[in-house]
Amino acid sequence: MRATCQKCNAAYMRGYLSTMRKTRPAKAILERAKQRARRQGIPYSLRRQDIVLPTRCPVLGLPLIVGEARSDASPSLDRIDPAKGYQPGNVRVICDQANRLKGNRSLGEVLRLSQAGPRCRRSAYAAVAAYMEREALLVEVKQKAAREISPNNPWAVVAEFLERKFREFPIKSNK
């Protein structure tokens, strides 16, 4: 039973949210995103099927830790293009550390930090920059796929392949 006292209600909600993080992590992530969107006036139109909860962060490779206190390895919902809000196709679950490093920065800003930021974070910023470049590529491929409506659309096949690959870690590079 919910209490009318503000402190009691807050304690109840903390317990409820803790349980939800453990038993239904995707729903908990969506609920937090919906609250942030409402508070910040950001567009929100996500459904449960719009997000995929990977076992590892697709940016830094950390195993995602679900259902515990917030940490660098907690799952976090990234808005690929922050201006577009929480829309299908514009979100990806990454680790909290990667999402905080990215923030609302542009690719150029993250690249600069990967070269001239704090030494202890340069490799993490480089991984975030690579992630942002991959996501920009995927957006471009999806736009090309949307222009060509046909049953054997090669751009749609490539977009689907890239979407699956970008959820995984590590992303193998030929560099």
C-alpha cells in the first residue's frame, strides 16, 4: 500500500524501482527515459521492442551489470542524436560510463578529447568516437534504404546487418 507521507512514498518508490531494475531492466530503463524526457521536454515515443539490452557495452566492452546500484557498467539509454530525443532508431543501450563520456558532445569534441583530454580517459574517448562514427554510418545507410523501396533492397540488408553488429562488442577493426 502506498503511503501519503512524502518520505514514506519516496522509500516505497526506491524499493519498487530497485526490484524493477532487477526483474525487468528494459522496462526500468524505459521508465527512467520517459521521466527524463518529460522533465526536459524531449520527444519520447519508445516501446519495449524498440530497445535491445546487450550483455556487454557496445562502446567500451564492459559487461553490463543489471539490477544493482548505479555504476559505470550499468545499462544506460543513449540518444544517438540528442536533438531527436527518445525515438525508435535513435537509441541504443550502452554502459553508463560511455554515455557520460559522450554526453551531448559532437563527434569533433569527442575526437579532440581522445587526443588532448585527460590521459587516463583518452582511450575511452576514442572508443566513444568510434561508436559515434559507426552510428553516423548506420543512419546514412538507413536513409539510403528508405529511399529505395523494393523487396531486394541491398541497403536494407546492409542496414539490418550493421544494426545487429553494432549491438555487439568488440567491434573488430581492420586498422
